[in-house]
Amino acid sequence: MIRKLTKEDHAKVMELIEPVAAENLFIIGDIEAFGYDSDVQNVWGQWEKDILIAVLLRYRENFIIYSESEYDVKGFAEIINSYKQRCNLSGLKHIVAPLLTYIDKIIRVDREMYYAACEELSYAVSSEQIEQVEYLKPADYEENIKMLASIPEFAASNITIESRKNEEKNKTGRTYFVRDEKGTMAASASTTAENSHSAMIVGVCTRPGYERRGFATKCMEKLCITLLAEGKSLCLFYDNPAAGNIYKRLGFEDIGMWTMLRYEAE
């Protein structure tokens, strides 16, 4: 049976998704932020007797699904099909794949990326190794945004001073950065979608001309140590196997492929 979930179901929801907090980073974060009774969000669950086995969450036009086993594919597809505007669907590939046959929408974008998680660093990091790394404060926002704009991969980024302020205010993201010996900001690494159980690492970057000097690695080490000490699972997307090898040296392990689909409006 599939039905809409309420705050009374929250304990059962967390029983399902909390043990795999990295895989469910977005669901956990959205529930913490908007709950079960919001104009912009709905949460549905499939039950087998009194056991919750699958969850589908819609935040605005974004659907995300998680299940620990086989689930009512047709039932959840009907919910998504009933949303007539443009929408997005995402989740671990092996969970999303069974839905696709039953979703009657035109695909605009179909993308897959590696999804990796980390529960502990694979090597010890001393405080001396990362003493140069600083927490990004409001006075540094503009400089950091300009550095990102200088990097082709991040030139089209939608990060603004306002978005940095909102992340700080809502505790949904943070950034660490490092300067070279002349005081130039050389690299940074950020989180987004932070919640009480997990965080997504994004924006790992190095200023052009400063590559291969270990600056980004130091930022990652500081970021990971801090978040892991807070008891949070870390996760990230990557689509470049070479970049994946860098993360794996830190202690990240692949947990699957992540599917992201964008559908046209009907």
C-alpha cells in the first residue's frame, strides 16, 4: 500500500533511510527542512503491513526515490505521471531503473554519475598538514566566487554572495579554502545539502596555475575531518574516473551510479 506520509510516520521513515544516510542525503535534508506538511513538498511511502519499505519525495519539481527492496513500481510511477509540469527524477540507478518503463513523459536530460561515500579517511592527517586551511567567512565570499569564475568547470556556477549567506544562515553548506605563500586564494572545497546525518561535497577546485601543489587536497582533508568528527556521512558525485581516484585515496568508496532525469511538461 502506498500513501502520503505525515509527521507521525517520521520514526519509521528514519528507520528506513538513516542507516544509509549518504544514499539518502537529499531526502533527509528535505524532510528536516520542510517536513511532511508543506506546499512545496510531499512524501509518499509504501508499506508492507507496518513496515515501510520505500519512500518517494517531491520537493517542488524534484522527485527522489529510495527503497531497500522491490517496490510498487507502477504505483510510484502513477504519482510521478500525475505531475504535469516539467519535473526531475533522481536516485540510485538500480532503484530508479524499474520506474522508467512506466513513466509516460518525454525525457529532456538523462545523466548518470558515480556516487561515492566516505565514513572515515584512509590515512591520518595531522593538524600541521592542514594548518593553512581556513573557514570561508563573509569577507572572503567575493574573492572565492571570482576564483570559481576563473575555472572553466565552474564558470557557469550559480554560486552568489547571497547563496553563500543562505548556506551559512541555514547551516546547509560550508567552504574551506587555502592561500599560497603570497596570500592568493589557491583552492577551496565546499559542502551543500548538509543535514544532521550527512553532507554532499561539491566545488572542489584549484585556481588555474596552482594545480598539483596539494592545495585542493588540504581543503578536502580539513573538510572531511571536520564533518566526520560531527558524525556525518560524506558523499559526492563525479563523472571523471581520474577525479574518482583522487577521492578514493582519501577514503571514498563507490556506492553506485546516480541517475538524474529531466522530463518535459505535458
